[in-house]
Amino acid sequence: MPPKVSIIVPIYNAGKYLEKCLDTLVHQTLEDIEIILVVDCPTDGSDQVARDYAQKDSRIRLIFNEHNLNIGLSRNEGLKIARGEYIGFSDHDDWRELDMYEELYWQAQNTSADVVVGNFDNRFPDRIVPNPLYPCHTDEEKFKEKVFEHLIGDRTKDPHWKAFTLNGAMWHMLYKRELIEKNNIRFQDNKKITFEDLFFLVEIFYAAQKIAYLPNIYYHHLYHGNNGVNSYAYHSTPLVIGYLEKLKTFLEAKHIFHKHSADFFHTVLFYLKESLQNEIKHKSYKSARCQIRAIRKSKPIVATLKAEKLTWPTVKRLKIQKSLLWFILTV
């Protein structure tokens, strides 16, 4: 019999955080699980930690990448061998409550859900920040619709759905493996496209028919300075362009771009502004100017910006930086 849940954990240089991550997996109250550790050529001894745990627990399956694939393609390696009815994901430096997968799995079973959503908090060295709770009173159909809209972007900045607005957090959920396989959903290559987790969620919430949720905090996401989100690459302009172009292609292929064009427009300006600030922070103003030229060569992005009419309400909502960027990219 296949396990109830497969948990996929890409491992790079996890350092001192890896053991707590693995401890809170092997001691889950739901014992019928498999833990797939995708060892992505670490240089800090994390590979040996993975081997040690696998020797002690037969539910752990090891994959050793021949070359460093980064987190997106490493997750795909895990998906290739996963046998669980449902799939979960974990970062190598995070931990979770010991009843997380039992609670989420039985909620999925009781509701026949394609996706079951829990909640998480962000753990900083000096504070704990709970993730905003989404509206529990929302019916399932509206929940799916609202999450999908906010994953693409939210021009109205509705605070009730802040937890999902352009948020690629995906480790506090379970996904039916049949849904992933039937729709051929995979993670993008981080070396070509950033926000691989966010795009995965966009595809998932488009394809899912039934969503269930438990508004309890099960997963604890650590911030310690070495997170990938803090790196230059995560917000590098070429990778951001790749993401935006990929997202537009997806929306057009599903014939829903027109419905979401206004939100996509605001998302384009939001991420381009962040990427150019990232260039200045990690490189220089000269680098940012070079990336502006690269953005202007992207026909899908420029077409999106030019399609929006320049009106005072829009400019007022965008404020100075985004309005100026809009003008620079479309003149």
C-alpha cells in the first residue's frame, strides 16, 4: 500500500537547522508517511546528516543530485518517486508541529479535498510573526477563487487575503498527488525563473476542484539571513522577467488573462520595481539602468504596460516610483 503522505525536502547547506527539521518529520503522529530527502550537492555535511537519519528510519528515501539543481528542480526529483496519496513540501531549515500531517490528511479525507491548507508563522531571531489568518467563513468556491486572484496579485490590497497575495508559501498545505500528475504540474527551474513556488501554487489553485482549510498554525518558517529570498538571484531582473512572461503565457493559454489583466498589470510594476531596487542594493545604479533596457525588450511585459490607460486614479494608486517606472518603460 502506498503511504498516506509523501513529504519532499530539498537539502542544500542546511547547517544546524537540518536536524530539527528532520526530527519533526520522523516523529509525526501520522506514521504512514514517506520522507523524500533530495540532497542537492551540499558542502557543509548536510548529506551525511541525511544518510544518518535514513539509516535509522526506513521511511526516509534519499535522492542525490549529480549536479546542483536548486530547490525547484530538486522538488521535481522528489515528485518523480513520490508514492503518497498526498504530497507535502518542507524547506530544509524549517520545522512543524508533530500533528501537522495527521490533521491536514484527515481534513483532506473528510472533505475529499484536492488541496488542504493549514497556516504557518515566520520565526525571526527576535520575534515570531503569525501569518495572517484568512477568512474562515468563506465558502469553498469563493476560497479557491480568492486565493487564485491573490496569488496573481491584488490591486485592491484586500487585507483579509494578505496571506496569499503574491505569496509563494506552500509548505503548510497538502496536495493530492493525482491532481499534480493529472495536470502535469511541476516546479520551474530557479536558474531561469524566480518564484517557482508561487507559480506552482497558481497552477495548483487553477486546477483544484475542492479546497479545504484548517486555520491552525502547523508550520514554522525560519528567517536567519541565509534564506534564498534574501539572495540577489531571488529578485534578479532577468529571473523576474522570466516569471512574469511565464505567468502571462499561462493566463493566456487558459483564456483568463482578460479577467485578471488589471491585477497582472499591478503585479508587473510591483515586481519590476522590487527587482530594480535589488539591482541597486546588490550591484549598482548602472546595473539597474542596464536591466531597464532588458525589460523594454520583453514584448509581453511592455504590451501589458502599454495596454493600461494612463489615468490620474491609476497614477495616484501606484504612487511616484511605480508611476515613474511605468512611464520610463513605455515611452
